[in-house]
Amino acid sequence: MAPAILPILWVTLGGLFVIGGLLFTHLLPSLLHSKLLPLGSFGWPLLGETMRFLQPHSSAALGSFLQDHCSRYGKVFKSHLFLSPTIVSCDPELNNFILQNEDRYFQGSYPKPVHGVLGKNSLLVVVGETHKRLRTMALALVNATKANPGYINDIETMATYVMTRWKGKEEVYFCDEARKFTFSVIVKQVLGLSPDDTTTAVILRDFRTFMNGLISFPLYIPGLPYARAVQARTRIASAVKDILEERARSMGASPCNGGQDFLDVLLSVGNLSDEEKVSFVMDSLLGGYETTTLLLAMAVHFLGQCPAALDQLLSEHRNIRDDRDENQPLSWDDYKKMEFTQNVINESLRCGNIVKFVHRKALIDVRFKDYLIPSGWKVLPVLSAVHLDPSLHGDPSTFNPWRWEGQNQTASKKFTPFGGGTRLCPGSELAKVETAVFLHHFLLNFRWRPAAEDVPIAYPYVEFPGGLPLKVEPIDGE
Ligand code: HEM
């Protein structure tokens, strides 16, 4: 008898599980706020619409999920994502309202597994007073980095270092090369290490594991990417701790060593624990690495499709080179002359959508226009939707750097590649300088063309699946 009952028992339990899931994740939230909620659908029990939301698509487009939902329900809709009832916003006004009201009505709320990889002190995951305290420090460190007289020269040295290694090569995978560059820059800026340093190579290897884990399925099983990422983070943190201790010792031995670099500033602040200092370095390494790599790759990708923009950019950089003595390094004045370069960078950010959306939750019931955003719900401002909105950017799917001529180049309601409000990316300027300096040397020293079709895909973490292969040929037999 017993074996015959078992299947019935399983089916009944399964049914109860689904009904229970539906009740708690879908029906209750809807019933509690039924009238005022934006339109939308919750999808499957528990998982909701997460799988459809995460479906890969070109990062220069909205993707079928957002397209379908916006045309069916409008720019603000309800859904069930990342195990939580969610309000998704593709509306520039609401996005701006959310970003500007951090800690008042909304708060950063990254999924728990992200905390596991980034660590509990990461700027991206801390909230409230701790966020305020750590962020003040982050801004001071960015300023110290920019004020360092060797800053732009270090970037230039790393760019030419990477390109000298292309000697004899006809083809390069641009994403790999850009990664070597951005990693060398950030490791030099933050830890004072050169690309040839053995510690740099060790950290770089662990960093790749770490990055893979950030985008993996978040289940801690030893040997699988998520667990390997958490372990890689521990190893990087321990290497960083050693470097910090070593620097603290040498500062103690000779306290007045001239200029203040990133580590000097970091070590001299009193209100940060050792753990927070290590986490700070990790944030800078992580923030300054993959995103800047992607910005460079986006610029090259879109320029490869727009010969008129490439011509104009090339002539801007030739003029800058011709205006100064041979072998004289680039200066801030040269950087300021790169006006069309800034247009290309902005347009690459707009079309490339390196960060598609950010994670927030509502702290209280919030009324916005006719909608209610219930307390405790997840809120996802979709940054890419604003960049691709035809009412804000004419012909949004066309790469057109000239649209930025005479326009406000900084963040605005219709352009938020670096987020906004009190979580606005502290590294935005650093990323732009790196991109401009690399492009300067790349364009002046190489003829190049795409070696194969490769488009950036939002998984939603953006990636060039083929690594952006390029045919390269040195100009003037370099
Ligand atoms: C093209 C390059 C970059 C893009 C597109 C980008 C994008 C963003 C975005 C959208 C946010 C806001 C996240 C949120 O609101 O939840 C952010 C925050 C952040 N970014 Fe960037 N970023 C870039 C480069 C950098 C660089 C170079 C650094 C460091 C050197 C950096 C460090 C950070 C940090 C630490 C935060 C957290 C800020 C906070 O929560 O207060 N980023 N970034």
C-alpha cells in the first residue's frame, strides 16, 4: 500500500508548495495594495519573472522583456524579481526620484549573494550612516588620486606598455588588452604596484575568479564558481592587507615621504577599521576594472561602425599630438582639448549601457504620480531604458556622438550611466580619463578594424561574447 500512496503524497505536497508560494509571493502583496499598484504581472510562484528579466539581449537595446512589459503596462510596472515583489521603472522622472531619495524613501539593496562576494563593508552594499562615512572617504581618495602629479602619466605609461606587447601580432582580443590596461592602472593607482610585479599577477588571477563568481549562480558549493569567488576574495583581501601593513610600517619609519598617494591617505584616516580599509581597496579595484574595460571596448566597437566619428576623433588626437613636443607626455591641458572624445565617450556610455539597472528597496510606502510603491518592495530603476527612450534621445539606436555637442556632458535625468544621488559613481572621471588616454595612443599608433562581428550583450552583466577581436597594424612601422 505505502509505495502506492507515495506519488500521491508528493503531488499533494508539491501542489501545496506551489499554492503556498503563490499566496505569499504573489497574492498577498497584490491584495494588500491592489488598487494603487502599477499594472504588471508576477509570473511564476517564487521565481516570478526573474528568468525572463535576465534573458540576454544586445546592451544597445531594451531587450524583449522590458519592451513587452513597457508596451503592455507602461514605463512603470510591477513584477516579481529576485524573489521579491518589485516595481520596475523605465521612467526618467521616477528613476531620478529614486536615485535622489536614497536613505529617505529608498535604499541600496543588492541581493545577499552579492554581499557574500563583495564583503559586508563594500560601499555598494553598506547603507545609511556607514555608507555616508565610507563615501566621504571614497571621494577624498578619488581627489587624492587625481591630484597626484603622476596620475595622467601613469595611465599613459600603462597604455603604451600594453600596446608595445602587440608587436608582431596581427590580431588582438581587445577586451583582454583593455583589461590588462585598466587593471594595471588601478593596481598602480591604488596599491602602487607595477604590472611586472609578482603580486600584480597573483591578484589579477584571483580577480578573474572573483569576477566570474559575481555573475555565477550564487550557491556556495566548494569548487563551483560562487564558492571559488568568495575564496578568491579572501586571498585578495589578505594580499591587500599585507600591502597595507607594509606601507603602514614604512610610513612609521619615515612619516614625511613627500606626496600623498591613495594608500597614504587611506592609512592616515582614523575613523576606518582595518577591515573597512581593505574593503575600500577591493571596491576600487573592482569598480575600476571591468566597467572601464567595457567603456573602452564600447568606444572601439561603436567607432568601428561609424567611420565619420573615427575620422573626426583621429584628427582631434593628431592636433593634440602636433601641438606638443615629441615624446612630451600628455597633460591635463591636452585632456581638456579632447572635446569630441568626450562626446564619443558619452555616446558609448549611452548606447553601451554598461550598468543596465541598480538595486533599491522602498523604505516606506511611496506615492509617485498615480502609483503606490509599497514599503519593503524591491525597486529597479532601469538606467538603459532612459538612454534608449526616443522621446529623450532622437533615433536612440544610432551611435551619434555629435548629439552631445553643446549639451550638458554631466549626469542629468536623461543620462545616468553612473547612477545618481548619493550613490553616484565616484570613479566616473577616472574611467573617462583612462579611456581618452588609451584611445589617444591606440588611434595614433594603429590602423585597425573589427576581425569578426561581436556585439555587447547584457546578461544583464555586459560582455562581448567574442572578446572583440581586432585586426591591428602599426602605423609608420612601429
Ligand atoms: C565606465 C565605467 C563605470 C561605470 C559605467 C560605473 C557605473 C556605476 C554605477 C551605475 C554606480 C551606481 C550603483 C548604484 O547606484 O547602486 C556605480 C557606483 C560605484 N562605482 Fe562605478 N562605474 C564605473 C567606473 C568606476 C571606477 C573607475 C571606480 C573606482 C575607481 C568605480 C567605483 C564605484 C564605487 C565604489 C561605487 C559605489 C558608490 C556608492 O555606493 O556610493 N566605478 N558605478
